[in-house]
Amino acid sequence: MSDHGHHPETLSDVERRARALEELLIEKGIVSAEFIDQVVDAYAQDIGPMNGAKVVARAWVDPEYKQRLLADGTAAIAELGIGGPEGDHIVAVENTPDVHNVVVCTLCSCYPWPVLGLPPNWYKSPPYRSRMVREPRAVLAEMGCEVPDEVEIRVWDSSAEVRYLVLPARPPGTDGASEDELAGTVTRDAMIGVAR
Amino acid sequence: MSELVRPEVRRMTGEAELPRQNGELVFDAPWQGRVLGMALALVEQRGLEWDDFRERLIAAIDADPTRPYYESWTAALTDLVIHLGVAGAGEVDSRAAHVEA
């Protein structure tokens, strides 16, 4: 099967060992997959997405930076000292009053690591990957994100070539907020597009 | 902050220090996050001290200082899994050889 530019289906030796350890720990009842997920999630929520939040907050306070971000995401995040192997091809897509963007990876779990940290477990789940393309409005509603009927939903399929980052709309009533305060309001889910 | 995030993990210094960029953790690939999660989950669920893992991590780094950081985590985790009797070295090796992509 062609990999369509997504991650190749070959594993390095260390990936194989990591997978073997996880299988053995779970099979022998030492730790559950759910508990590993919880730990990974806790670290992801705590420290993962803050780079992305800084990018978003800078775009909110600096219109010229926002234009650069939308024109060349990789170069714009590099301005803030952010980058890395999985952040080479970042494309930022902007939410507007008429358009809501949401990101998925239909074939695997391509994800902009340097800006968003660890992907949440549901991002890799087959139901999310398949249904988000077919019925995004319904899936978003199930995840607690109601998008009004008059707002168009655009679904972006990440790959190894392009990793999307949603630029959410700046919350109303934040005119006096500092860039740091604004960054504190940006959530990982908003940058994937499953929250508004 | 979640109580699952251990201060002693955040505070590790020297060669065992977690790779960071602008103060935040960086992972180059998903398996690195899973290895971190497994080590923390194992220590947590077995009621071990973080040092039980950290000392193995330092030993793994010292054994091969040029090895990428999270590969040393994987070696340290393998060592702890064997030490606890969860699996034998041969079992881990043979399972790794048969993991499906």
C-alpha cells in the first residue's frame, strides 16, 4: 500500500523495542494503556502545547506577524525559536467569523509536535480520523464544539509534508490583555480546531 | 498542573535532564512520549521512587553517551522491566523482533 506521503510503515529498532515494552507491560497487567495515556496526557497538557499558544498570542497582538504566519508557518514559528523534525512544514489556517478550521490525519497521526507537544489519544483513534472528514459538524458537536450552521467548516488532512495549526479567533473582551495573558487562554484543542 | 506530573521528573538535571526548548519538553517522535509515559506509569503503579528509574537512565547514558536521549530512556526502561521480573531480556528482544508496523 502506498503511504501517500504519511509516515512510512517501517519502524526503527528503538520504536520496535518501545512497542514491545508497551505490549508486555499491558499484557502482564502491570500498567494499563489508559494509565499510560493519562500520564502522557498530563505531560502534554502541562508542557506540550505552550509553544503553539505563544505563536497564536503573537499573531493576535502583531498583525504583521500574523501575515507572516499565514504566508509561511514554518518560517514564522522559527522566528520564535520553535522548530524541529516534525515542525518542518507548518501551515497555519485562520478561523474567521465565516470559517472554522479543524485538523485531522486520516491515515495515521501526523501532528505538529514542536508547537502542540504530544498528540492526544483521540487524535489517533480511527473514529476521529474517519468521521471528521465525513461529518465534521456532528463530530465537533459530540466533542462539545458547536459550530453555527452558517459557519463553514474546513477539514485539513495533515501529512508528513504539511502539518496544520489552527489560528483561533482572539476572544472578545481581551483588548487590554498582555501577550503572555493571551497565550494562557489558548488551548491545545483550539489549535487542533476541536474547540472554539 | 496534574498530580501525575512529578516535580522530581521536571527537576532532573545534568545528563538525565529532559530535552527542552524554551523551557518546554520536546519530543521528536510519538514513541518517545510513549516511553516517557511507560516509565512514569511503571514507577507510579509499582510504588517505586523516581530514583529507581533515574539511576538506570544515568547508567544507560553513561554506557553509551552518544546514543540519542530517548533511546537511553528505552534502555533504562528495559532494564527496569527485567529487574522487576515483568519480562526476561529474551522475551523483550523476541517481542521487539515481531512487532507489526
